[in-house]
Amino acid sequence: MSTEPTLRIRDFALRHRVAVGVVWLLVLLLGGAAAVAGLGRLDQSFTASGGPGHRANQAIQERYGNGAAVAPLVAVASWPAATDVRTAETAGRFADAVRRAAGPGARTVSFAGTGDEGFLGADGRTVYALVYPGAGKPDLAGLAAVEAAAGTLRAGLRSALPAVRVEVTGVLPLQHDSAVAGPDPAVLAVKAGCALGLLVLLVLAFRSPLGASAPLLLAGVTSAGALVLVEAVARFTEISFIVVYLVPVTALVLAVHRWAQPPGTAGRSAVAAGAAGAAACAVLAVFPAAFLRSVGVAGLAVWAVGTAASLTLAPVLGSLATRPSRPSRLSWLSRPSRPSPTAPTADTTRTAGAAATARTAGAAQRRGGRRTRALPAAVGLALLVLLAGAATQLRVGNPEAHALVAGGPARDGLDRLAAAGVPSGVLNPLEVLVPAGTDAAAVAARAARVPGVLLAAAPAAAEWRRDGSAVVVVVPEEEPMTAAGAATVTALRSALSGGTAALPVGGSGVVDRDLVDGVYGLLPFAVPAAALAAFLALAALTSAGAAVRAVSGALLAAIAAAGALTVLWQWGPPDTGAVTGWVPLVVGAFAFCVSLDRSAASAAGGPWWAGPVAAGAGALAVLAVGIGPQVELALLVSGFAMAALFDALAGGHSTPPGSPARPTYRSSFQLV
């Protein structure tokens, strides 16, 4: 009978393999069904809670029922050249058509109701109106309702104004058009190739279809169990929908790592990495920011369920399928084998002089191998450091409007605005909630004097006044994710902070600022705390040196992944100007977890190819599922793929098995 706890658990699982298999099958089937049914418990707003903008948006949403964090639709009309768009007749006709097409409960504002020429294009014949549909909250159902309202508004305006060129655009219609465009045949072929490549990679690595399906099964039960745990926590606290993207891909990479380990070391490395990863995620979960808490809870669930599956289900599957106890079919990719300096041969047993010669030759060969790997390792480290520096220039927020979609009805409206000289900041206006007893017109006048503000208006229509309060709409010149747009938001808040109390500034334009202040402002505290927790847990189970290498590598991988997003999307050809705020958090957590697990597995003596295979499997999986024209999904998928690529490169240059100076694992349950 084995004395080490992990071995005792393995032996127990093997003795009761049928019961263990049934339990995990129920987790996969029933847990998967429960996880799908419970997705509604997750917060689907993708906004940062707790900030001043969030509180202002909540107050506006509760009182007026629309607008706030949901960007409005923008109706654009280009009249014939001989038309004077400033006349009361023309302006009133456009405003009436917009009001009727927008439907009941909508809030609309244009030149007719304000007299502000900021609603007019520089070409003298283009006008636009802001339309807040009657229904629409910052969740998936509410955003879908606003997207549907765009089609209704477009059709109604074209019917009411047949002689006028009418377009409807906005942030949500642009995102909707990119989603419905669908991948072209070439992209579909790439997706199919990635799916096939994933299967081929696993078969080559694990030598049989049954062996290749085992890590997929491990990933499935881990994902189902982790999502059930996350949704249970969501009953008591706010958990963001972003965990749905983080859990499956992380579970897949960890499962391949674990399945690639020889049976003798799999349990120890699983417990060590699981304890370190769980400790780091538990620290993130206690920080007062919904996104950080969501990432922490999801990571903690993946580590817990994944480790349990590695200790119990993996041995059962190993009794049915071939575990990688001998070199996989990928061994042709490995480096030349190096003879051990102490291994006796027929010649070395004859004389001590021949043995000394063999030891000298082995030492020289090891030095040559280290020199051969030194240059690629140095280049890789330099690249990671450069990407980490690029991460400091990361700008979080929705991508700029021009990068959301290349064509479609919404893009036609955006191009019409640009041709008329109307800045794209009109797509993300701000809203100021003016309490009873305060002059809304005076507030609008103060806001209009803020640098970077295109217009500020206090509509007198009933839908803009409620219970003595009023809403002032402020249209910036630049989009809020740009440096100029962020400065405008800051200046507006400062200008309206005088008097007895600061006026709440909400609207879709403040969501990004809340994310920066409320979430990314905590990272300088959250990241070191999580890294320290991971180090302490890993050092208690292995050694301080191994823990330092693993945690520092994981941190560098997470930061480098954010830097890669900056280089590819902000500075690269897509020119998004910003990266969707929650994407770097999810990608960074993924990079940290998989790098930590690979380091622990390698330290336990796992095969050198396990890291590259696991990372390649993760990259191929996300590309097969997510590659397409939708920009925000492309951001996430590319981030996962680049993080996996970095981890594959790091794993490929790790010390091959059999090399000396591997840390000795202590008792697997020493922390308990």
C-alpha cells in the first residue's frame, strides 16, 4: 500500500474505478446541463460596478428606464443640397420622423429640440439625432433589444423620409453587423483546419484515439464542475459572464498538461500546481472589483475540480488508455539525447580511465547543449521583456468605432457622419443626472464650456424630465477610449463637481473610465498579492528556487500576453485604439495559470513536450471556435492564442527530462 497521500488516492480510485467513473460521468452530464441552465445567474453587463459612473448609470436607468450605460442609436439624415436643414420645418420634420420611428418610451434629441448646431454636419445638409430606445439594459438581452430597435428605426425613417438618405449607426449596430457578417469560406476552412489540427496533435502526442480523447474528457468534467461551482457562488455575489470564456480553455490546457505526466509524478505536480494556482486565485477573489472577483472565483474552481479529476479520474482513464510513460510520436521533434555521465557502458566498465573519459565527454556535451539553447532562450526572454514593456501602454476600453466592422448598414452611417465632418465621439455621449431644484440649462451651459465637448443640451421634452429631475446630454468630440476622450470625461466631472455636491456623470462614455479606475487601479496590489500566495504555496510543496522560477515566469507570461494585445491591436494594422477592458484580465489569468502548471509539471520530471502540446491544443481549440469577423471575440481569441504560443516556446526551451538539479517534491498534502 502506498504511503504518499496522492498515491493512496490513486490506488483508491483504481480499486473503485467503476464508481469513480460514474461520479465523473454524472459531473459531466448533469453538471454540464446545470451549468448551461445557470448561466442566467452570471452578470451579463460587462461593466465595472462600484465606480461613480456605474452609480450614475444605475440612477439614470432606474429613473428613466433606458440610456445610461447603453450607447444610443444615431440616426443620420443627408438632405438634398438645396434644403436648408436649419429651418424649423425641415428640423421639425426630421425630429418628428425620428420620434415616431423610435417608438414609445424612447428618448430622442436633435437640432429641433435644442437649436444646437453641434447636431449639424459641416456639409450643410447632414443632421443627426441621438435615440435611446425605450427598452435596453447593459446585459445581453437589453443589448439585443437595442440592436433590434436599430432595424426598426432605419425602416421607419426611410419610409417617413423617402427623399432623404437615411442611415442608422451606433456602437451596438456596428458590433451587431460584425457578428452577423459571419466568417467567409476562407475563415471557415481555417476553423476546420484548426479543429482537425487539434485532434491530430493529440493523437500524435498520446499515440491513440483513446489516449487523445482522455484529456478532452478531463477538460470536459473540469469545465462542467467548475462552472457549477462558479454559478453557485453567483447566488451570493456578482460574478461576471467573462468566466464562460476563461474556464473551458484553461481547463483544456491544464488537462493536457496533467495527462502528459507519467503516472508516478502526475499526482505530485497536480497537487503542487493546484495549491499554488488556487492560492493565487483565492487572493484575487477577495478584491472589491467584480471582474477580479470573477476571475479569481473561476480560477479557483478550475484548479480545485481539475486537481480532483487529475487525482481520481486520470488514473482510471490511464488504466484504459495509454499514458505517456514512453516517448510519444512527437519524440522526433525532441533534441538529441544526451548520455548520462554516470550511466555505465560495456567500455566504461572495463577501466576507470575510460569511465573518466566518458564523464568528461558527457560534461562537454551538456555544456554544448546549454550553449545551443542559450541564444534562443535569450532571444525569447528579450521578446517577453519587450512585450511586458508594451503592456504598460495598454489602453483599455471598447475598440474605436472604425475598427468594429468593415462594411454594412451601420458602417454606412458612420462613414456618412465622417464625410459630413461629425466626429465619432457622438457614438458615446455622456449623460448628467440633474436633481430637482437645479437648473438643467445652466448645467448644460457649464458642460458646453469644457474643452473637448462638441455640444451639451438640456432637452425640455417630457421624456428627459422625470420627478423634478432632468438629464443633460453631453456629446464629446473624441471617443472615450482615446486619450483625448478620457481627458474630456475627467474635465467634465471636474467642472460639474462644484457646489454642494458633484453632479453624477453617466452614459456609455464613462464605462471605460470606471474600468480603468475601479479594476486596473487595483492590479498593482492584486497581482503582487496573488503572486506571493502562489509562491508560498508552491515553495511549501517543492523548493523556494522552483517556486521563484515558476511564479516569476507565470507573471512574465501574463504581462507579456497583455503586451502582445497592445502590439497586435492598438499598434498593429487593426488600429483599434484600445483593447476591450475585460479581455486582458481573462487572457492574463489564463497565461498565469497555464505557465504555472507547466512549470510545476516540468519540475516534477514531466516530458519536455507536454508544455508545447498543451499550449498548442489550447491555441488550436480557441481558433477553431472563435476565429471570425467579430472584433471583440477576435481580441479574446488572439490573446488566448498568443499566450499559448508564449507558453509553448517557454516549454520547448525548458530543461529536458533526466537533467540534474530538479527540485524534490515534498509530501503532497504538506499544506493541509
